[in-house]
Amino acid sequence: MESDTNPPLFRLDRENVSYQDFIALKNVTLEINQGERVGLIGPSGAGKTTLLRTLYQKVSDQSAFVHQHYALVPQLSAFHNVYIGRLDRNSTSQNLINLVYPREKVRQEILPILDSLGIEEKSFARVGELSGGEQQRVAVARAIYRQESILLADEPVSSVDPHQAGIVLELINQVAETVVMSLHAVELAIKYAERIIGLHNGEIQFDLSAEEVTPIMLKELYQKP
């Protein structure tokens, strides 16, 4: 419910998004408030990524984004890929120094994040040499390093093993005040999001608290033609 003192962070009103002849979002209306934990679920092609990108475009200056395909620089180390998350906040000279020889202050900021994600020993390994799950955690670390109150994540644990996935999602919820993430694993969405939006064919099928989502709803969502 909108209030005068705390208006929604996001408001979409009958939003439509098309790519050439393909309609990715159809007549989507929703509001997301500060402090919410929202999970987007639905079959492949449902519109989850498009919805996330649409939301990100509205708050790109105050949010961090975890890309589904990581968007890392394979020639650089995990450490430096995380550092890239704040390139825009430092001078060119500072960036050059830290890219060549990271200052201790920067090391103390980044290494604990990588450690919390279980990949500190890979900090100075080239990202191109890491496994898919390790690269995905580097992408999450970069988003966390931005220290934004809003974090949007597109399938942030799709390549991470189940045990590590829980650790990653728990950390995301701890570091960001407002979280919107698409998740392929419905059980993880139910566990780590408080609100679930079910998408199919670019349309919202339901928008409920995690406790209200039933197995029948999920079966209908994923088996719908």
C-alpha cells in the first residue's frame, strides 16, 4: 500500500515491452516497496529477465544488478572484476593504481566479500579460468561491492550447487534493503523471497506472499500452454 512518506520504489502501469515482433511483457502492472524481497518465477521465456531489466532502467543510479550471464571480464582476476563494480566512483588515477596494485583499503573491502561467498582462494585467479559457479559468485560479489540499497538479480544461483546457493541468497538478502530476483528453482524463491510474482508468456499470473503460493498454482504456472 502506497503512503505519502514511503511511496513505491517501482511502479509499472500496464507496461508493455516488445523486441521486434516478440512481446516480452504484456500489460504488466505492479508496485514494489522499499524493503521488499521479491522472487520472480515462471518457465523459460516468461518475461522474468525483461521485467528485471525494465525495473533496473528506472533505478539504475541507485541499484546493483547481477546479470544472468555474469557480464565479467575473463582476462581480469576475480578481485578486479569485483573492483569494477565501483569504477564510476573513483578517479581515473585511483582506478589505474588499484587495477595494477590494489591498495590495502580496497583489498580489505573486497576480499571479505569473496570469502563470504567461498571463493577467496580464487581472488587473483583469472575469471576465464574459473568454473561457472565460481564466476557467478564473482558477479554477485561485484553487485554486493557496490553497496546499493536495491539489488536486482537475474538467476543469481543458476550455476551454483544447492548448498552454496542458499549461502549466496542469504547474503544477498542481508546486504540489500530491497531485493528483486528471478529464480529458476521455485523452492529457493519460496524460501528466500517474501513475495512471489509468477510470470507466464509476459503476463503476471499471480502476485502473492510466499506463504500463499500453493503447489497447484505452481503446477498450473509451469504447465500452462
